[in-house]
Amino acid sequence: MGRLKNFWRRLGPGLITGAADDDPSGIVTYSIAGAKFGLATLWMVLVTLPFMVIIQRMAGRIGLVSGKGLAGNMKKHYPKAFLVVIALIVVIANIINIGADISAMAAAFNLIAPSFSPILFAALVSAGIITALIFFSYRRLAHYLKWLAVAMLSYIVAVFFVEQNWLDIIKQFFVPQIVWSKDYLLIIAAFWGTTISPYLFFWQASEAVEEEKMHTHPHPDAASMIHGTQPHGPHRSPRIIKNEITSMYTDVRFGMFFSNLITFFIIILTASTLFRTGVHDINTVEQVASALKPLAGQYANILFLIGILVSGTLAIPVLAGSAAYALTELFGWKFGFDNKFGKAKQFYMIIIIATVLGIMIPVLKLHPVDILFYTAVIYGMISPLLILFLIHMANNPKVMGKYTSRMHSNIIAYILFILMTAGTVLMIIL
């Protein structure tokens, strides 16, 4: 029992990143995949897992070794123009994703309270998340976010309330079934985009820095850490760096496994409910929610609302936070959830502005399901560029010193770059 408690205590950014990866955009994308193609995309859960682990490990390793997030290293070691372009891409894509997630949360709430204004609900949820980010310390926030992640297990339970052909599921999981059509390739591109999203790279690296500071200096002076007057980042001993990398790897592996475990069961659930009953095109949030009826019956909408609220509450801080990390490191401002609002005003203002701008998407009354799905497609198209850059940074001795990425990690990361690039090209030309 003590060992389990210790393991749970060690989990942090990796678990939160993995849970945030199953955000409303991910839930909708996997639901569309299961409804439209049954189990034909289930193999993607297995294929994406090693790539997710390696790429998040690279990002976390960069943060732990250098003591800086991705944007901070870009600013120090790469042309500023490149950093500006990357930061803008991440921030714009994140704002769209925040809006899509808020829109889904509002639409889910509207299923059980049709007379309540979805815009007002979106504003209230956003205000609650912003308040928590400003007034809770990172340590407390991470503790609550980890417990929220557990609520995603409802998708696993729901699968066992429906009759399943487990032999077929195992076969589809291990043997890829390719459908040569534009719709299928679009689903695959969205799958890649929502599981390996650029904002997760920025979050993992920056949160690895915050975790390192938190464990090395439980009560540090934030200003001195930011300016490097305390021994953190590359100034630590090799033994400490090695131990922190090992701990981070465990966290990342568990987080990515957790993420894909939920994905696995979402696809099975929607394939065995929606696809099996002839519902192949998902156009509304209510259709997505209906997959939970075998478990919750008439309360399916309520259970779905809980799941969407949990996934959105996990994802929005990650989305807004990664945008804030990118911009504050770009401009050299103080950053980090362990800093109070008064000491990192720009960091928190970016989070507030990004979330408020995200609310504009529900105001525009864009279709929640469509925007959630195409957000994943957008990420799938921009990820290859950022993956290539991440590989370069992880192998740059100026950034990593003697802790450059290992050969097997580089090979897997390059394969990921090739696969995602080829998928994007195929999707465009077909």
C-alpha cells in the first residue's frame, strides 16, 4: 500500500498530460472514428503509444536538463523569427481548441438544462478554471487534476455493459485495417493530431521544469529561480538529473498508457453502440453522449456531461498554460503556476485572455462536433514541423550538454515525423 501511495505521489505532468490528451476534442474524434468505421481504427491506439511516450519524454527531458521550457530554449539557441512563428502557431491553435472544448462543455450541459444559456455556462466554467489557476498553488492544482483524471474511467466501465466480441477486438487491435478513402485518412490525421498535439510538448517541458524546482526547492524564492541564482536545471549534479529523468520517464509512460487506455475503450464503446446500430455520422453532442446509454440509461447525458466537464477542466489549463509558457518565455517574463499572480502577471493574463478568446467560439455558435474534430485535424497538420524541431533541440549539445537524446528515441521520433507528414500529404491529395 505504501509503495502504491508513493507511486501515485510521483505522478505529475505525465499523468495530467495523458488525461488532458483525452480532452473533448479527443473524445469526439475517437467517437467519430468508432461510429464511422467501427473497430477499423483500433490499431491506432497501439501504434501511437510508443510515439506518444518518446515525444513527451523528449520534451520532458529538455525541460529537466536545461531548466527551461521549449520556448526559453528556442529564444536562447535559435533564430527569434522562428520562435515567434512557432509561438503564434501554438497560441492560435490552443485558443481554437480552448473554444472548442468550452463549446462542447456548454453543449453537454444544454442537454440536461435546455433553458440555461450555453454562453453563460461557458463563461461560468471558464471563470471557475481561471480562478483555480490563479489562487491554487501548482502542487495543490496538480493533486486535484490527478484525481479528476480518474473520473475518465467511466468509459472503461461502460464497455462491459455491452456484449462484445473480444476476439475480434484483439484482432483489430493488433492487425491494422486500412480503408483507402478520404474520410478514413481524415480520421487518421485527426487521430494523430489529437493524440500527439503540439501544445502537449510545451506543457510537458515547462511542467518538468516546475516539478524539478518544486522537488529541489520546496519553498524557493520564485524570482531567484527564474533568474538562475539557485542551483536548478543544468547546474544540478549528474546523479540528481539522472534520478529526475528516470522519475519523469515513469510518469510519462503511465500518463500516455492511461490516455490510450481511455481511447481504446471509447472506440470500442462507440463501435458497439453507434456503429452497430447504424449511426455512422455523428453530428451532435447528444449522439456522442448516447454511447453511454448501456451504462447509464436515461442518465447517459448526465454521465457524459461529467466526463466532458472533467476532460475539459483537465485540458483547458494545459492549453492555456502551454500558450502562456510559450509567450512568457518568448518575452522574458516571469512564469509558472508556483508564482503568485502579483509576481507573474503576464503569465496569468495570457491564460485569462486565451480562455476569454476561446469563449468567442461558443458565441459564434459554430457547430461543436465539427470544430472539435477539425481542431484535431489542424493539430495533425502542424505537428510534423514541431516534432522535427523537437528532435533537433533534443540532440543539440548547446541545449542538452551530454544528455542528448538516445539513438532509439531519435529513430522512433523520425518515424513519427515521416508518418504524420505522409498522412497529411495523402489527406490533401486524395
